[in-house]
Amino acid sequence: MTEGNFVDYVKVHISSGNGGKGSAHLRREKYVAKGGPDGGDGGRGGHVIVKGNKNLWTLVHFKFKKHFKAGHGEHGSKSRSTGADGEDVYMEVPLGTVIRDTETNEILFEITEDGEEKIVLEGGMGGLGNWHFKSATNQTPRYAQPGIKGQEGHLTLELKVLADVGLVGFPNAGKSTLLSVMTSAKPKIANYEFTTLKPNLGIVEYRDFQSFVMADIPGIIEGAAEGKGLGHYFLRHIERNATLLFLIPADSKDVSKEYDILLDELRRYNPELLDKGRLVVISKCDMLDQELIAEMDEDMKEDFKDVPYMFISSVSGLGIQQLKDRLWKLLNE
């Protein structure tokens, strides 16, 4: 999925339909000179409904359509005929979309299942026709209820990527390169920080036609939990990943310190992120010979007692198949 088409945050304006008016009709036929009231009810206004769609991966379809207006209810008519309901309007969203009220920033609900429907704005009720108001003392009421007006509002839609594995690391750690090697995704790759500005998704094909989804998240910097760099715009995507793959380049000055900073940013953003499965991967190992890798391995044994780690190179292919095996095992434990 190309970066330009990955839209994960949009604001939309929504309007539900007005309810139709009730009818104040009095029955008049050839042989019925003074029939009673027979005005029908108005139809209800259309709802605005949010619906989950598993085939969508992004909110790009909201990029150029940001106003959603439901239909109005039809008015009631004679012979107690009820007006037709206004047409509902559906907003289809990918699974993992959080719906907020833009004004209050309150989370209204979250869509996590395919076909799940939530009414976000109800249409106005139709008015009652005059036949509802007849009584012994008022046998020919010449009035009916007007319909209730629809509502308006603004919504904020936030997508949190649903991926099995999330790549976590500093800018320029080699995350996009790894994604391009393990999947058929074509992320933008360049030798400078913040090349990736939006998450990229790719499907990793595993043995026996099995697969899992990997997400390349824009690089974390110190202070990201407070909003520095790209801040919360990418940290929220990590909440949805089952396993976190920490990518640290082999030329890092201090692998352990870099890992601690990344872990601390996740902890400050949401402590629950530390409960996820973790794997530390040292990338760009094509720059090292076997002797240097063995030396680095010895140094890491003490600091990474409780966390599995391994060495790879996206360029030479070192450890890529083993990495797929480790991730598959982590996902299925």
C-alpha cells in the first residue's frame, strides 16, 4: 500500500434526516360526505450508520467525501398511509476504527468486526397523523404533528492498524527495508530520518500457504509519548499489534540504551503495550563479519536475558527465514 493512499485520520460532517409531517386529512369519498380523520403518520428521517468492512485497510475513501447526509422522511397521507422512512446513509470503515465526537473528543465507539453496524446519529421521528387525536369530544381534529428535525454533528475517525507484527525502532533503523524484503510491499526507502511518514502494511507469506500481516510504523524518537516527532499519530497504531519487533541497527552506539528508550516511550504512552510479545532484532548485520557478530552476541547476553533477540541483514538475507519462523512461533504461542 503506497504511503500517499494511507489515510488514518479524518474529520467528517454528518446530518440525519428530518421526520415527515403527519397528515391532517379528513376522509371524503363519493358516498361518505363527512368521514372521520384518516391522516397517516410521517416517516422517520434516515439514520447515519457506521459499518465495519474487513476489505478496507485505510480511510482514503473519506479523503474527498467528508459530508454525509441521510434522507428525509416522507409526509403522511390519506387513508392512514404512513410516509416512507428517509434513506439511511452508511459510512463504511476498516476494522480497528475509533469514532470520536470532534467537539468533545469523547470516544463514542470502536468498530472491530466485519458487518458491525452502529447508529451514530438517529433520524428525526415522523409526526403523528390526525386520526391519533380523535376523541369523543373532538371527533374531527384538523391538526397533526410535525416531524422532528434531524441532527447534525462532526465526527473524527481514527484508524488503529490491525497488524500481527508491528516494527518499532528509531528513524532510519531499516524498518521499511525489512518490510520490503519480507513482503511484497513497496515502501519508500531512503537514507535519511523520517522517510516513512505513514504506516505501511505488508503480508508475510509463510510456509504451507500461511501468512501474517506486518506493519512498518514511522520511527520513534525520544519524547514521542509527549507528542514530539510524529507523536501519537503513529504510537496509537502499535496498540493493535499482537507482537512488537524492535529493530536496532548494528551500527548503533548503544543497543541496550536504544532499546530502553523505545521501551520507555511505549510505557509512557500506554503501559499495556509492554504486555505484548517482543522480539529484538539487530539489523544491518551485513556491515559485520561473523567475529564481530559473535562479540556483539556476548555483550548482549547480559542485557537481554529475558527478551529473545537475533541478528539479520535485509540486504544479504541473513536470518530472514529464521526471523519469519520466530515471529510465527511468537504469534501462535
